[in-house]
Amino acid sequence: MDNISTLSFNKVGSIQEVKLTQEIIDKIQEAMLHTKKDGSINWKDEDEIVVQLAGTFAADRFIVIKNRTKDPVVSAEPHPHFDYEKKVFTKDGREEYMKEQKENKK
């Protein structure tokens, strides 16, 4: 986790004065150089990004960088043998799986 840096901002009265200096930009750029477990690059220069400011409390803020290139996220199909209202499986697929495995070995 060497890419993670903590940034401190000066507080002036009740207003936080934050200047986006080249040093802060460089730290953000370094943090975005991370890769996936397989070594492939997560963020590419041609990706479309959106930068937002968020926070839970008045004095807390964090920067959100969203990769719009990866939107919309395609969710997985619902499980065919699961009753989502009762929250139970309607069919145990283990027997079918084992049968398929035996047939594939033939």
C-alpha cells in the first residue's frame, strides 16, 4: 500500500481552504497507477472519468473519481434455482453438477 498518501489541509477560521497543488495531483496520479490482481491496468489514459466531492459530515470531504468507461456495470443474471422472496434454493444443483462431471469424463 505504498501508493496511499495522507493529505492534510489548513483550516482557516470555520472554512477549510484547500488548494489543489501539483504535489496533491501527483499523489492522486500515483495512487491511480494500481493494477488488478492479474497485473492488468485498472485505469487507462483514454478512460472517461468524473470527479466529485463527497462527505458525510460538514467538515469531512473526500474526492470520488468514477470511471464512466466501465458504466453501466452489467450485473449477473439471477440464480435460476433461488426463490428470492423466500430466500431459499428451490433445487440443489450439486447432483446435476456431479452427473455432468461424470458424463464429461466419459
